[in-house]
Amino acid sequence: MSTPVTRASDDAAQRYAATGERSELDESSRRHGVAGDASAALDDLHRALSALRDTGRGPLTADALDAAAHQLNRALGRGPAQLPDGWLDAVATAYLRRYEHSGDDRDLLGVAGCLRRRSAPPAEPALRHAAASAWLRSWEGRAPPGRRHGAGIRRTAELVVQELDAVLRATPVDHPRGGARAIDAGAAHLAHYALTADRWDPDRATGPLWRGMHSPGDLHLVEVRRAADAVSTLSSHVQRDRAGALTGALVGFLRQQTEARSPQDAAVVRALLARALVLHHEHAGDPALLDAAVHAADQALSSGQLGGDLGWLLETRAGCAAIRGRQHGDPADITAAVAFVERALAVASGPDERGLRMQMAGVLHQELFVLTGDEADLARALDWIDQAIDQATPGSSERTHRRLMRAGVLAHRFRVYRRTADIDEAIGLYLGGHSAEHVGGLGSALHDRFVATGDLADLDEAVAALREAARREQDVRTVLGLALADRFSVTGDSGDLAEAVGLFRAAHTRIDVPHPGGDQCRHLAGALLTAFGRTRSDDDLRQALACARAVTAAADPAAHAGAHGALLLARTLGAAAAVWDRPADLTEARTLLLGLLGQDDLPDDVRGTALLLQAEFEAGQHRTVPMDIAVTMRLAELTRSARGLLRTTSVDWVEATLRLGSHLGDIGLRSADPAAQTEAARLFGEVVGHAAARPAHRREAAMSAGRLALRANPPDLARSLANYRLAVDLTADVAHGLADPDRQLLAGSVASLPTEAASAALEAGDAALALELSERARFLSWGAALRRRHALAELARIDPDLASRIEAMTRQLDRLARVRPAAEPRRWWERPDDVVEPASELRSRVRRVLAELLDQARALLGRDLFGGPATLAELRQSVGAGAAVLVNVSLQRCDALLVDAAGLRAVPLPRLTLHAAASMAQQYIQAVQQYAEALSGPAGNSRMPMWRAQEAMSEVLAWLWETTAEPVLTALGHSSASENEPPRVWWCLTGPLTMLPIHAAQRGHGSPDAVLERVVSSYTLTLTHLSLSAGRTPTRAGVTDERPCVITIAQPPGLPPLVGPERQARRLDELLDPVPVRLDGREVTRDRLLQALGSHRIVHIAGHGHQDVSEPLRGGVAASDGAMTFQDVAAHPVGADLVFLDACHTAIGGTDVLNEGIHVASALQLAGGRHVIATLWQVVDHDLVTLPGEEEFVTAVYRDLAPEGTVLVDRAPYALHQALRRWRRERPSDVGAWAPYLHYGR
């Protein structure tokens, strides 16, 4: 406890500390009762302090000073903490005075030791600054950034920062030690960040450091070093412009500090200046700065007075030479850098320094290889890195880091020489890294191995690893984008492509203005061009063209990057010329290619790609079918030359092989050249079995080989069928796990596969095989996925756990379907020595488990909802007394496959051809459009256009009767009209016939030779879907409301009003019992529509429908908040037994996917609807067009459906048939009004 006596003693001691007057020390001693030996000790203490105070270089050393203080403590018989604060301040002041002359950090620690004994912190700013600075010195460089330290250290760090900030605030701007205090405050903030790993504001360090570098007063060399180190660290944490300002200020500060210093200190400052100039060059980009750095470093080296600083200055000098080498591409600069590092290695003081410099030598030799191409440089790089590994302590982070560096060099060597052992070792090293920092390198290495081997398991793991790394490292995002783009090219997953474009776009926005055409811009251009190939978006193509031009403008045409940029621009210009019909773009593209091909030193892969692109452009100039054989031969030679230059592991080589095979096959068939045909078949076989070939390539090659064998003279039917079978199998594998838009694109890419494969089987006289191949090829893209989806939903209501297990196994099988048989799936976190099951064995095991689970599901459900296409026995059972007709339309031949109670038989259709079907479909669509325009035009002007449209439609219907309907019906035995209820026929059409109403085919207006007079027609997507619908019970588990639901959307946003829906609703209220539930206007949202389809047995929808035949997934039924599309319906189980869609275009699909039937009516059938009535094209508002006697068409259908008020859903096809036949008989020429309506389902 403080007393008046002790306070008086401390006051006297404080006065002594400030003045050095012996009388004040004596007064303090008297108050403490000091006598005897203690007085002698005080005499020693006074002499030591006086000498230090007077000269700063007293005769007593620090050890003598400490001994005097210790002797004084012993004489007083008290512990050190009980010395008067004033005496401690006196000793601390002496240490501080000596530090100001010596710059020795040990004196600062002496200050801190004295002040730590005080009973309270000192008031003197100089002492407070010294104590805090001493703590800072003791921790600088000892705590790696990012490590979490103990709470005590963290709290001390916070107190020191607060203390130095407070001292700095109290220090006048012109204080002679103000610069030192500011530099220490800034350094303290950086040390605090290093110790705590907390988020922080760089401005907290920037301000003090800026002040320290611009303050007057002398600084010790150690403080100059501290400023240089702190600014170097800080520059990596601020934006580029601020980093440039900070490093520029540091350069100016160090130039000033070289003045008025001893030669040895000046040499050290010049060394620091050289390092600062290199740093400033990195941020400012001025070449003069690098020259200045070299000059400063050489001056410092020539002084010969660097001592222990020589090693890191040699490292700086090596860095200057390396930067010059990277900028100018001169191997001599990199060689000079290696020499400087070797000099630095000679003066290294321990294993840490030796290891770092060996590591640096390894990096430089790798860079030297990039410039020289001498494999010996890569070998030296690996040797240096191996030596660096040996210098690191086993288990240390440095050793792990250097092992990962070795992995990077091995991956580099693999990218050049394609030695599998290199990339395998690299991946093994990455897998053994066990640190977050290695994940990006692992992902990149796995991607490299995929590029070489085509192993999709590697690509999946690369994407997973790169995604993990991209959370921390922005640079990795570019590699992730490339991996995603590659995976898209393999699987067709549009989500991967969209993510890649987003990554490249984000990276492109970070590009500095001086470098607008770098790699990021090139990657973005390529991804956008690929995206355009799918989206056909003008914006994508414009942006791709702008980026490609930027790349070409920024690159040296003779350099490797310039050649690739020119290729990219040429490809993009070619796309622009084709889409926008701009011949000038094609001329520019061809000029670019000619310029490239004229370069003597063009790399082989670039020359090969340029030749391949040139062949593509030439083919585009000759659009006649068939192409002139001389042109085809010219294209074959170009493609052959390109193929010979390309790497056999590249995708371009596979493309060239495919094209060459197509050209040779065409030449061989047209000129009856068996050698050309044989070579074409061999080339297709190479693609099918090639490791780098992607599923799409292999599928195309198999189809081409099948087509070639079928058209040969004589046909090789066995080879043709084998290849078509393979193509169907490959399509089935790719279809696993795709999203709906990608299924649509897949279906478009194999549009002719079902009909071609069936034709080959029919040519061989095998109708059963024709049916099997057709059903498999069409069922797999939509049917299998939707069948599985809704089967699981039904199973989940009975046994949720079993449904969940089946779904999990199916997802795993989906993924494994994309892995090649030789692939070994491995996760990036697994060690190389982990036991990993081969993909083929794993796939077999998963299939066995899934088969067992499906057996359990079949037992619960009583039927098979998970299988593939239906068997012939199942089809015969599903048609009962009726018949199913698959009309196969192909270039080779056209046939009808008939399935009825008698079995399966094929009926040739010699008058039907693919070209005629396409022409008639086009004529019919144009006539329908003219009919719709006439209906909506002024009444007085519409009669003649409407008549012309009706006649054009009638002409097509007559052709359809002659070529298809009449031969089929005759073969079925339906050769005359029937006044009784006609038999049922389910039509399954292919190719262009899917756009035509075969149920309306007739010989002429009112003729008894008409489909409507002989049979009741229904449609089905595939015969398998007919079999599935036959197994559905009339009462659906999801139905919760037995009342019919009538939905009217008379005027959705942005569409014209309809008066018919309201009138229909009133009439259905009168006809149906119970009275229908009504949804109308704004309450008709997409969700309410889907909910009604799932919960009501009868759903009637009257309103607007639309279809985009180029993007059929976008078509749908208009609601108040958008459109209910194919995807919406397909994703929700439909409980309705009958859905009547009185809306336009609800049963017409896309022109690029004719065999798929992508429209709302088919989605309803696939999702569970038993009966669907829909329309092929635009229908008129039925408030305006009625049947004779003013009975509206829809009313006529429901009057037959519900004669007693209750809807008899299984009468749906008959009721529609009766209404259509009545309308046709009463108004035979009004084809446009009645022909659009059709029935899907049972």
C-alpha cells in the first residue's frame, strides 16, 4: 500500500530519473532508509547512469549496469518488483539513451525489463514506446501468419498495438523520434494480424507507415529495415493502385536513407532499395524501375560490406534477372539468375537458407525449360527441388511444400512429354500433401491426366478438387473453368458450361486494362462460342467475337498465343458469317487462316487445327446435296493433312478422323470405290475404340459406320446392325443423369438414330429387332428418366425407405455410366495406397444391389415400373383388340410396324419417303399459319386466303392417306368405313410425320376413305408408353378431389382476350355432376395448375397455349405468372385420368427433336395422365366457330363423355372421335378447325 513516505521517496526518484541530480537520489534513499552496503550500491548505480546520460557511451557495460541494480536490490533486502518506480525509470532511461545511439535491440529489451517491474505504467511517452517496441522486436518474424496463438499472447498483442497507437497520437509531427514511433505502430498492426489471423483493415497499418516514411529525424538501420519489411508485407494486402503508391513511397524513403550513413549501413540500405524497386516494378510495371533495382543491387554488391545481408541481396539480384528473362524471353537472363542463386547458396548459413535457395534454383530451371525446351533443365529443376526437400525437417510444412513443388514440375513435364509415370507420381504427391494448399495443384494434375487419357473419373475428381481450392484461390478458378468446359464437351451438361462461362467472365472483369487480351479473355471467348452453339444467342456470339478480337489484337501474331488467338478469331468469324449472313466475316476468317498457314515455324498442332478449320469453311461454301465429288475429295485431302499434324490424344484429332471417314465414305459410295469405303470403316472403328474419343464422338462414329455398311453394295447388314446397336448403347449411357435441356440436345444429336437403326434391322428382315432398336433409342432419352421418376414417387407412398435406397443406387449408377471401363474412380482426399474398386467391378456391384431392390419394389407394386422398353408380349396385351402402329421414316426406307393380337409384322410403305414427308410437313405448317392469319384478319378479306390454306392442308392430308394411312389400315383389315364404333389404333409416328395429323388423313373432302371413318385414333410417344399407361388403374393415389376441375385463363398477361373459355365453363357446369371446381383469371398460377393436375381426376383447361419449335422445352400453357411447361409437368406426378387441353400448340414438338414429342400433352402422358386431349396447332376461339345447331365442339365431346353427368374417362378417345367425325361430315372442307384435336394415351 502506498504511504506518504513511499510517495515522497518515489517523487524524489522520479526527479532523479529526469534530472540526474545526486541530491534527489539521496533524498529518495533517505526516505527508504537506505544505509551501509546499499549506499555503496547507489554510488555505483549513479556513476553508471551519469556516464550513460552524459555521453551515451558510458564506461560501464549493460552487464555492469544490471549488476549494480541487482546489488542494490540485495542490499535493500527487497525483491525487484518492490524497487521504487523512479529508480526503475532511471535504469530504463539509461537503456533507452544507449539504444538511441546503438540501435541494439538488447537495450530495448532492457527498457522493457525495467518497466515490467513498475507498479504502474510509466507516463513518459519515450519509455512507453520503448517498452512496446521491445515486445514487437521479440515477436517479429517468429509467428507465421494465419496461426491462432494463445489468448494471453493475443491479448498482449492487442495491448501493444493500443500502446503504440496512443504514443503515436501523443507524438508531435516534428518530434525527432516520430518517424520511428510511426514505423513501429504500423509494424505492430502487421504483427498483430500475423499473431491473431483476424480480419483487419490494412489502413490501420498504412497510415502509420506512410507517416513514418515522411517524418523528419534520424532512424536506426533496424528501423529502416522494419519500414521496408512492413511496406513489402502490406503491399500484398491492398489494391494494386494503393500498393503502387506505398512501394513508390518506400523507394523514395530508402533513397533518402542512403545519405549520411556509414559505408556498411549505406550498402544495406541500397540492398533494401533494390528489393523495394523490384516490388514497385511489380505494381507499376515501369521497366526503368527494374533497371534501377539492378543498379542499386550491383552498387551494394560492389561495396563488399554487406556481411550477413549478402545472401538475400543475391536472391534479389537473381529475381531481377528472372523478371527480365520472363519479359524478354531471353534464356541468358534466367541463366544469370541461376548463377546469382548459386552464389547466394554458397553463403547460406543453415539448412533453412540452403533449402530456400535450392528451391529457388529449381523454379528458375523450370522457367529456363519453358524458354529453351531442353529437357535437361527440367531434370535439373527436379534435382534442385529434391535437394531442397532433403534440407527440410521430416514432417515439416516446408518439406510438404517442396514435395508439392516436385509434383508441379512432374505435371509440367507430363504436359509436354505425356509420360504417364510423371503425372501418376505428381498426383500421388498431391494426394499425400494433406494440406488445403495442395488441392488446386491436385485438381490441375487430374485435369491434365484426363486430357491425355479421357478418363472421366479423373475429370470429376479434378472439378471437385478445383471447386474446393477456388474458395481460397482466385487463380484456380480459371483452371476450374477449363475443367468444367471439358466436362461439358464430354457429358453435354449445360450446367457445367454455364458455370465455366461465369468463371471466365468473372476472371475477365479482373483483367487490368493494359492486358485486355490475355488468357482469361481467350478462355471467355472460347466458352461463349461453345455456349452460342447451344443457345444460338446473338449476345453470346457478339461477346465471343469481341473477346476473340481483343486476344488477337493484344498478341504477337508470330508467338504461340498469337497463333491460337488467330485460330479462335477465325472460328468465331466463321460462326458469325453463317448466322448473320456476313460474307466479309468469312473472308476475314479465311485470310487469318492463310496468314497462319504461311508461317514456317507454326507448331504442328496449330497448323493441323487451321487446316481442319479451312476444310470446314470450304465445305460451308458448297451447300449442294450431294456435294460435288471433286470438292469432297479436296476436303478429304485437307482433313487428312490436318489429322497427320494433330496429336493423336487430342479432341481435334478425333474430329479430323470422323470427318475424314465421312468424306471417304461419301467418295466410296458415290464412286463405288471399295478401298475408300474400307478406309472409312477403319477410321470410324478407330474413333469408337479411341481413348480420347468422347461419347458423342463414339456415338457419331458408330452411326456413321452403321450407315456406311447399310448403303454399301452389297450391304453389310451384320456390321451395320452391330454398329447401330453400339450407337444405341452409347446413347443410353450418355442419357444417364442429364438435365432436361441436355436431354433435348442429346435427342437432337441422335434424331435419326431410331429410324436408321430400325431400317437396318428391317433391311435384314428382322421386324422384332427393328422394333427393339427403335423403342430403345427413343425411350431412353425421356421415357426411362420420367418412368423412373414417377415410379419412385408411387413407391415412396408405400415404402419411403426402399424408394430412397433405389434412388441413391440409381444416382450412383448414373455417375458410373460416364466412367470408362478402365477408369479407377478416386476421390481427391483418398491416399494413393487406399484400396479402390475398379469402375467396372463397382458398376456391376451397384447393378446387382439395384436389381435386388427393384425386385422388392416389383413385389410391393405388383408390376414392373422400372424396366426398359416393353416386350412384344406386353405390347400385344396393351392393345387388346386394337392395334399399335409404329411408322418408321428414314432415308433408307419407310415401313410400318404393326402390333396387334396376331403379333408383330412389318408393312413396307414404298410411296412414303423421308424427303417427301419433310416437304409435306413444311407445306402443312405454312398452310396452318396462313389459316390462323386469315381467321384473325378482317372478315371481308379473309375468305380467299382461308380457302387457299384449307386446300393446301387438304392436299397434304390426301398425300398422307395415299402413302401411309391407307396401306396401314388395309394391312390391319380396316378397308371400309364403319358406322358402328370403330376399332382402336394407336399411332406412333417418327420423323416429319410427327408434325402431321394422321387421324385426319383422307382421300378428299367428305370421302369415306378417311381414317376418321375407319378407326378411332390415339397417339403415343413410344409403344412402351402405351404399355405403361395400360397398367395404370383408373383411380390414382394422388387424387384428393373427385370433382372435375375447370380452369379458364381467358387473358393471361400480354396475350389477347378469349371469350370461349368462359362460355365453356358455364356449359360444363350444366353438363357435369358433381359441379366442377373452378379456377379462373389471376388465381390460375403455374403451381395451382400443377396442383390441380395432381389432385383432380378430371381437369379441363381452356386458354392460351404456345410452342417454340426450335426450343420446345419453353412451350406450354399460359398462366397468370408464366407458362406451365413440359419440364414443369414432367417433374410432378399427374393424378388426372383425363386432361382436356383446349389451348393452341399443346401437342406439337420441336423440329430438331421430331422423334421425342417434347410438348405438354406428352409430358402429361409421361407423368401419369391416362387420357389427354390436346391440339397440334392453333385452334379458333370456339365462341366464334360452332357445330351445326350452335352446339360448341367441346360441349359435344363432353356430352358424349358424360351422358348422365358423370365423366366416363375411358370413353375419351371415342367421344373425341365422334365429335371430329361429325364435324368433318358437316363441314368437310373446314380442315383447319377440326383436324388439330387429337388424343394421347390409353
